[in-house]
Amino acid sequence: MDRRTIHHGVTDSTSERAFAALEDGTASHGDVHVAESQTAGRGRLGREWSSPPGGDLYASMVLLPQPPGWHPAGLTMAVGLGVLRGLERLGAAGLRLEWPNDVVDAGGAKLAGIIVESRGFRQDAPHYIAGFGVNVTRTEFSPELLAERPVTSLALCNVDADAERALDEILVELDAALTQLDAAPHILCSAFVERAGMYEHDVEVTQADTTLRGRLLGLDLDEGLTLASEDGAQVVISLEHVSALRHV
């Protein structure tokens, strides 16, 4: 993939800069917008992404695939796998994925987050912005952030790396995961479930105000999640309706 890296220093959000480039017609497939810090970094569901200066990675990639584009859940899984595998290339061990967009360590502390967005989506000209943030060098976090959940960094995982090297390794694996999304989405789904540690395990699925429990039997982009309920019946849940998926 041809790629340009656009450095912003301090900016509102790398994803906003990527969207601005799309709007003014200067964006190309594979462009990566990178910042030293963000004043309005965000995660899933509009949550703030802590983005202070000091060496962590804040990046967003422009993706302009051939029509009709990619399945949103499949793309999020591909980006998650790409980020996780890139961090493993740096030497991080014991990592796993949390649905739909977090990379965590063996103890469940958050190391990286992913957000995939599209605005004014058209099937004849699909576009996505894949944003990802990785805690690279930080060893201390604000009490407000720690109150939400455990957090870690590459440094705390005993990985000696900087943001530039982390980005390089992640991009290699992102390209590979996107190729797999095109060529073999069923393999991508299996890899995601495996790296989330959920296959044949009891899980809890949230859909709007409804929560279901069962043993996860499979995940398919078209069919959705297949669960074995407590009474032995199989239940299929469309991915578009899944807001949370976690171990029980």
C-alpha cells in the first residue's frame, strides 16, 4: 500500500484531520495522520481518549477501498488484530482483544484503543477512518483515567519502543489484516475470536437493553454471533446489534 504520513504536532484529533483531508479532496488511500498530542482525542461512543504529549502514539489511517466497501465489524476486527500483532512484533506478550476495540494485557489493563468511523457513507465511494491510540512510554496515569479501568503501556509491559517504531510495526500488520479481510474474512473472524479468548467460552452479549448469555460457537460477518444457550438451543445474533461482548 502506498502511504503518506502526515505529522500534526499538537492537534484536536488525528481522525478529524483525516476527515478534513477527505472533505477538501487531498486524502489518499493509506494516508496516516499522526500527532504528538490531541486536545480532543476520542474513543468509542464519544468517550475521551487521554492524549497528552510525551511519546505515546496517536494515529488515524484513511481507507478508501473498492466499492461496496467493508463490513464495519469486520474492519474493526481487522484493525484490532493489526494493532495487537504490531505490538507483539515489538515484544509485547500476553495480549488479547476485547470486543470491539481494545487491546489489553494478560490482566485486562488497556494498552491500546481503536475507533473506526465513516461519515456520509456511499457504497459507490466508501471511506473509513481507522484511528488507534497506544500507550507507549507513559508509566503514570491520571486518577480519573485509572478510575475508569486498569491501564498499562508498552513501557510498563517491559517493551522498549518509541511511537515511531510502534507505528511502523502496526502498519505492517494492519496491511496484512486488511488483505485478509478482503481475501478470507472467515479466517479473520476466527483469529479475532481466538485472540479474544472467547471460542467455546461462556459470554454475555448486550443488544440495546437486552442481555443474552451462552457459549460462543462462532462469529461470521454475514450471519453474526452464534451462541449455545443454557437450554442447548442455538441463537444467532446480528453483529450490527451487538453493543458489548464479554466473558462471563
